Amino acid sequence: MRLLAVFLQLVGFCTAYSQLPLNFQSYAIKLSVSKDQKFVLATKAGEVGTATGLYDTWQRIDPRSKELFGPTLEGSYFFNKDTGFVYGFIGNEKATKYNFIYHSTNGGRNWKMLDFGQSGWVDDACALDNGEAWLSVAGSGIAYTSDYGFHWNKIDIPDTKQRFASVFFNANHQGIIASLWNLMAYTTDNGSSWKYLPTPLDQKKYNKTNKSSRPEFSRVALFGNYIIAKQEDFVFYTPIDSINWIPLSNFIDFFTDGDNTALFFKTNKNTFVRSDSNFQVLHSLESDLSAYDARCKNGNLFILTASGIVELKPDNNIVKASFQTAGSETIEPYNFGYNANGFIGVRDNKIFLQKEYRGNWTYQFTLPFDVDNKGLSTWNNSILYQKGDSVFYFSLSGKMMRSTSKKQMLEDFCKAGIAQITFHRGSSGCFHSFRDVLTYSRKPDGFGLPVEQNAGSKHQEQLPENEDEISFTSVDNFLKKIPAFFETSQMSSIQDLGFTESDYQQCKKDILEFKQSLEQPEKTTKKKASKEKSTAFYFARNNLDFDRLLNMVDSIKHIDTTPLNSILLDLSEMWSTTTNFTGFSLINSKNEELSFQSSYYEPNAFYFPWTISLNGCVVTSTSMNINNFIKEVYPKFLDEKNKVAVLHTIVKRLY
């Protein structure tokens, strides 16, 4: 029988920790830069870090550093190296009002809570070097200061029910605010009077095929005689005196400052460009940067990455500066796992331990060779390093306990003989956790005497019935196919998935039905809307080209294995705090466990991807051999799902 192909990618046994600057725990990081290059990072989790120059030492200066979680911060602004503030959702000790910023006059070494006079979530802010700043307070108005944040006055807004989450003012006191619900207003007198403006959506500058999304603005700016806006991830500009929005289709974001010292755009290819005043590209920074945020200041663009700051200077030279932190010569260790003593990290080939949350990293030992961070993980109170087929195990004191290969490990596992087969299902979430296990033990004539065990919180789900015996032949045939799961050159093909012509035609019908649903008049009441029939295909995206979608259905029949499997490894379109799982394990006579598990909120038709683990080595696979084995020995274990739904996801990912 021909071996079906598999696709895998190496992952850590424990949670893989991506590198974050300054040992931050939140990925939602905002950058600000003062005129004299005071750099400040602020995260949603209330974390703050600063440096007084591009090559200076970075320091954590969290306003409430002794607490596990700080306030929710949306951003920061420092007028100079000494004076500035951070803003967001900051309440008093009793949390009865949220009318504060954290203000500092010594570069963030000390913070003081200052009342800005309105209670509400500060969604956005803008400021100038002369001490002026504007805070957009949800459900209230705009808080304005002209003395570096010490005192604040209220500016009324046109509609307090709107959430104006984007705000921009310049030195002439021209300002523009834009809401989460398609409302934009403009002022020439610092908010004494406002004028409503038509939006790109009002002028039908894009086709709103994503009916469920908010028509929100995420950034606005005044640039010369133009307004620039980002609405629902589309970038537009218009002359101020004659509102006619023009799309900038190659760009997905933009950056300028209150003095309009420069204008930059982020392209849909994840690169950054400098633009002139007519929105023509002057210079491109070709590097594909994985950026958390970017900020324009003094004609420069500062781009925040995981390892440091990239500066695009006015002369188009590029400067890269890594994060330098107190007590270390380079960046913080890469956090790749944990044990009972704390988090385990690596820097170069040196292993570090962090015993306390946000604490210092303590050097433990040096690995005997250079390592790729992504090949490191923790397992069974040891450190595991994988490189190609090679596997190394180290104790936490630095002793190499074992070196082997995946191929040898699998051979040794199979030689020991399979003693048990277990099938398991379960679920875990904020308020529940359970696991049901059906175990078959080795007998002279096969695997039999199934025993079911249930653990955890109460639940109604039960494992389906199955035969009392699993044959040696079925298990032995499956064991012969297992080594292919660990070969990186093997990948599933579209033919392996068994889609029929009827499946492809149904996918097209579902797309057309979704198109027709968008052409129906919108319901005016919640009662009528609740009766609307949901369509099998749904794509939460604007400006959809349905001819292109239909053509892509046909193209799937000829898709190469590499792009196909990158999609099959992530078919989920939902996220939840609840994780359900289904899987089985082979346990040998040495009590080693080879585990196959699918985790999901709602399973796809193939239960892809399968996570396979043995002695801490983990691969993810899309092999139909796994599904076929389950169907052979436990036919009712996997629920039958609609395969056309997988075609829906492939089409959307390819679009």
C-alpha cells in the first residue's frame, strides 16, 4: 500500500514563547518617541519600558511594577526626556472612576496619578512638543492640556454616544476625530465647533461585503491640505476643502506626526515606504519586518521589532539598534519553556533561569554547541534540543543525558513492542476540565479487554461503542507508516484528501449563496435579523471579488503540496477559551508513549492537524494514514464532518 504523504513542522513540547522586548508579557505594544529621542514602550498589560536614546540602556518602569497585572494602557507620550504620561483605562484604588493618567517629570523613574477631569477609557491621544496634548475619552469628550499634562480642560465632541477611537490635532488647532461606527468630524478651532465629514464608506469607496464588522477607523491624520484615514484596514486620502476619498490600495497603514515632518506608509507586502506630499513613493525599506508598531518623529520612521528599533532616517539610511538592558550585554533571553523552578530561557547558547515573574534571568550553564532557539523545549524536567533528525537531552545542571536521532528513537520504541492502546477525548476551559479514556491491553490474540475511565468535571459526552478487540495486524501495519510522520520531505497532496467533483461544485454553490445574501436588503430590526438564514460559506472581508473566489475553487484541484499544507496545519477559524481534544496513544513495554492528538474548538472534517509526540519530540502532521487507522480500529471515534467546509477555508486562505 502506497504511503500517504505527511507534512510536519517542529514545535516545542511546552508552550512556545515568542521573543518579546524587555521581557514583556503582552504582544500589544505601542511605541512613542520624543523630539529628543526619549523612547517609550507601553503594553495593554500595563508594562512600560524606556530608553533615553537609540543605543541607550532600556529599563522597565512600570507605573505599578509590584503588581502582577497593571492598568490597561493604550499608549504613551513624552514631550521630552523628562516629562510625559501614559494613558488608557486607569482607575483609582476603589476603581470607581477611570479619570487618570500616569504622569512623570523624571523620565519615568517615578509616576504620579493625575486627574484629567473625565471618567472613561482613553482610546487614543496625540501631542505636540510644545506641551499640548489631546486625549479621546470614550463616552465623554476630549481632554486637552497646554502645560505638559499637569492640567486638563474638556473639549466637547459632537456625539458622546460615539466612540471616537482615533484623534489627531496639529499646532494650528485643526483636529480630526473618527469613531468605531463610521463617524468623522473636523474642527479648525480646537473643538469649539465641529463639522461632520462624509467617510469613505459613506462615499462607497469600498464594497462592504463584511457586514458583521464595525465600520471603524483605526487611524486618522491631517497632512498639509489633506486628511488621511484608515477605515476597516483600507487607507484613503482626501483634500480637506473638497471631501472625495481616494484609495491608496497598495498601503495598509500610515505614519506622520503633528508637525508633518514626514509621511510613511506600510505596504500590503509588510514593507515600509517614505512618501512625498503627493503620496508618491520616494524610498522603500525593502526588509520584511515583523513590527509591533512604528512611529514618525523628526522626519524619521522608528519601527519597533522584537529585537530592537529600526530607524529609517531622512537621508534614507537605515539604523538598527538592539535592545540593551541593565545587567545584560544583549537582548533578554528567549523564553522557551518552564519547570517547577521558573521559566527557562536561552541567549546565544547560554541557558538562563527566571525564578520570579518579571524577575532577573540567572545564568545556569552553556550548551556545548550553537543552537537555534526554535529547536529548544523543556520535557520531563530536562532541556530538549532538536536539530534535523538529531535529538539531545540535557539536565538542568547542564549535563548531556542522552543524544539520539528521531529515527533511532522510533525504531527503539517499536522494538519494545506495543503493550497498550488508549483512545481519549476531553475538554478544558475556564470552568471545566474532563477526560475520558478507553484502554486496550495486549493479549495473546490481539488488543482487548477495553476499560473506560472518566476523570474531571461532570459532563454528558461519552466515548462511542467499539469492538472488544483490535487486531495485531492493524497495529503492525500502522507502526510501519509512523517513521514517515517524522520526515520533513513528506507532505499531503490534494488527491490524498479525497475531494470529489460534487464537493467542488457544492463549494461554488455556497459562495454564490453567500453573494446573494449580501445583495438582500438589510433587516431594520433585531427581530427580523434573527430570522435571517446563515449561509454555509461566509467570508469576513470587504471588497470581495466573487469571480476570483469561484476561480479559486477550480485552482484548488491543482494546488501544490507546500501551500496546501501550510493551510491544512491551521484550518481553525474560531478561537475560544475552551479547548476540546481527541486522540490516541500507543504505549510500549518500556512505558514510553507515542501520542497522536487533535485539539480544537470545533473539529474540521479531517481533525487536522495531528500533534504527534514521543519523549518530548513533537511534530504536527496532516497524514490521512492517522485517520485511516482510527477508522479501521475504532470507526465511530471520529465524527463525520462536512469536507466542503475545508474547501471553504482553503479558498479563503488562498484569496
